[in-house]
Amino acid sequence: MSSPWWRQFPKTESRRPRQPTSGDQPHLAPGDLVRLREKPERFRRVLNVEWHYHRHEYVYIVETSATRFAPYWFHAQLLPEPDRTLA
């Protein structure tokens, strides 16, 4: 059985939120294709990139079946697919 998602990555959260600086650049852009590490059988497109004020890193909203909210993933939870395009 796998660990809950929040235990799979090092704790880097801070109670002091901050804005991104010029040195903070996203790894992915809207339109890039990725796979979720936990569900790698399907390609998904990055829909939006947002700054996570407490983790001090970018998060990625990708295509999912969610309808009530837009779930996001950290870069470490994604497998980028730079050479694939969706048909």
C-alpha cells in the first residue's frame, strides 16, 4: 500500500507565504503533456500553472475527471512527456 500523497515528498512548507522571485521558474507550461506518477497509463495536458505560496514552488493543474475543483500536482508528482502530442 502506498503512503498518502503528502508523505511521498519532503516537507518544505513554510508558514511564511511568499511571492515567486525571478529565480523561481516553472518546469512546465500550459499545453505540456505529462503523466501522473501514480497513474502513468494516461497522458494529460497541463491546463494551468500557479504558485503555491506555502510550498514556495509551482503547482500544475492538469486534465482530470474532477468537476467540482481543479486538483493540482507538484512537479515531483508528474512525469513530463516532452516528445508526445495528443491526437
